[in-house]
Amino acid sequence: MTAAPRLSIGLPVYNGEKYLPEALDALLGQTFEDFELIISDNASTDETSGICHSYQERDSRIRYFRQARNIGLAPNHNFVMDQARGELFKSAHHDDLYARDLLERCIGALDEHPEAILAYTWSAAIDGTGVVTHLIDYTTSTSLPRAPERFESMLFDGWGDDYGGVVRLGTLRSIAPHNSYHFADRVFTTELGLHGPFYIIPERLHFRRVHAEQAGRCSDVRERCAILDPRRGDPLWHPAVRLYVEYASGYVRAIRRAPLSPSERKECYWTLTKWIGGRATPFLSRTLSRRGLVAEDKLHDVEVPFSLNGVVAGKGT
């Protein structure tokens, strides 16, 4: 086996033929080159497998796996993380695009700031054609030195794109694997925030694709969770109430596992109590009316549209 690279990139994919080549070009064309790209094909039924094999033949950094059956997005994400051999890890999406120097900038930030456990950048939303449509505001204070203050901000101040940040693999493996209850991705990233501060580069180097076919764009809670894990689709064993309760209790377990002092832990529990209390009425309203919860990022229109040519590998010179 070849020497372990510094960075492992995990890319879980299911039926990604439409946008996968662009994403692979953007990742393989990065200015930082010491990485492995781990692709786990979740039993795709389109041309995803052929695309992956074609790219693997051209670039030895790609490690391609194919699941025998659809295991769900969450287990597939955990699979690529388990395969990682690098010191650092980044989760990638098959439909997103990345500036050429995103990896170089994030890894440089972690080298310069050893106290940070994750580094990432501001982001923008693009449509199916790759046109930038919105700028995504980063509203959370994840760089604060105290864990209780980071935790409070991540609960109350909105949401960022930290999920795709470059993170120290040792820290990543010290938290719970990605689960499949409602908003499990938020608990996953918030638990990371309890282990250390993030470093956010104030430049838009990540371009998140927003399109009709992407996983999770549905209002029904159980339907979203079934995408994460097909077993969640059973209404008998996984009613919406359970999926919400697991969401809240996920934070409790995250606080319990985190390397906090007794006073910090108490502070986090109090913050969580306030957060749950503020969401009890909206939750009951959604449950009784059988309406799902649709998460909305804080976006604002692009005043002057800009091109990704020259910014993203494979998109021009």
C-alpha cells in the first residue's frame, strides 16, 4: 500500500451522473495535491459507476467502492470516513463545486492555527447550470475559544456550511458517527464544535449546488430521514415524534461525550434547555398538522453575478 496522504476526501454518491464529473474535476484539479479521494457508490442505477471507473483509470488518487445495496446516505458517509487514511478529512458532495485553492487555504489555516479542529470558507449557492444565484451568510460564532459559547451560537444563530470543512481526523473519529434522525447533520457538526473552535476563511470558495434532484429536498421529516437510512421509512418504528426526540437527545449525548469541565457541561445543558423550550410549540404545531420542517439557509441575492471560470478547476482558464 502506498504511503498515507495528508488529506482524505470522502465522497458518498447515489445516482450522481448529472453533476459528478464537474465535482470530480473541481476536486482533482485542486492546487493541494496530497490527498486520496474515496468514492462510495451507494448502489447507483445510473451511469455513476462508469464515470467513477473512468476517472479512477486516469487518477491513482481515487479509491472507488460500490455498495451492494442502498444503505442510505448516513451509513455511506460513515463508510468513506472509516476508509480514510489521512491526517485530515473533508466530506465532499457529488454536485458541489470548489475553488481550486480551497484545500490549500483550509489546510494552511489548520497549520497556522493548531487550536482549530476544522477550517472552511464562506460559500455561495449555484443552480443546476453552475450559475451563482445567492450568497450564503455565515452567521455562527464557531471560532470563539469557549465551547459553551460556540454551542450557544450553533443552536441559536443559524447554520453554516461547516459540514464540508477540512477537519482533523482524530477529532472526527472521537465523536459519534453520522446518525439518521431529523437534522442529524446539525448534531454531528455541533458536536465537533464542542471539541474545539473552527477557523472560517472569509472568502467564497465553496459553491453549493441547489437543484430539484438533490437528496433531502422534501418537507416530510420521515421521507428525509429515509434518505439518510432506508430503515427510517417505517412509520411504525420511526414516527415523526421519535425522529424529533432523537434530534434533541443527540445534543444531550454530544454534551455528555465532549471534553468539557463540569461548569462548561452545566452551561451547555442550560443552553440546550432554553433551546428546546423555544421550539416546543412550533414542534407540536408541525406534528399535529402533519407538516414537515423545511430548513432554510440565510441567503441573499447576488447583486453582481460572477463567473466560476478560472475559480473552479474544469470550468475554464
